[in-house]
Amino acid sequence: MEDGVRRELREEVGILVEIVRPLTPVEHVYAHAHVRLLPLLCRMAENSPKPRNLEVAEHHWCPLDRLNEYQFPEANEQLIAEVGRTLQ
């Protein structure tokens, strides 16, 4: 799994990461799907995202204390809270 995370971040976002440690797995049931998130806390090793590599309209880095300004799927709430506790 860790190799897949490193590869996808390199290919899709243009960054190299070091895996710091796993975070708590999250299972969430939506009306249309059951999702399981297996998050890993990562540290950027080098590089920064290259917009030409991204297939999104817009991207930017966001300080942790401003994440609440963005809308995330319900399944991410527990994960975002854990990341906040871990990085403070």
C-alpha cells in the first residue's frame, strides 16, 4: 500500500513523500456506498506540486487551521480531526 501511495502522489501530484505512519482507518456508510479509508500520514520529501501534472481546475496548499473553510465528504471528518490533533 505504501508503495502505491508514493507512486500515485508522484504521478498525480508531482511530489515525493516519506510515509511517517498510518492513521486510524475510517469506515463510513453513505446511502449509495460503503467506503473504507486507509490513511497514511506523509511528509513531503522534495518537489512541490506541478500544475501541469494535475487534472484539476485549481489547487493550493491550505494551513491546517483553515481546513474548516472547505467542504469535504462526511467520511473525511474523523480523518481531518485526527490529522489536526497529530500535527498540532
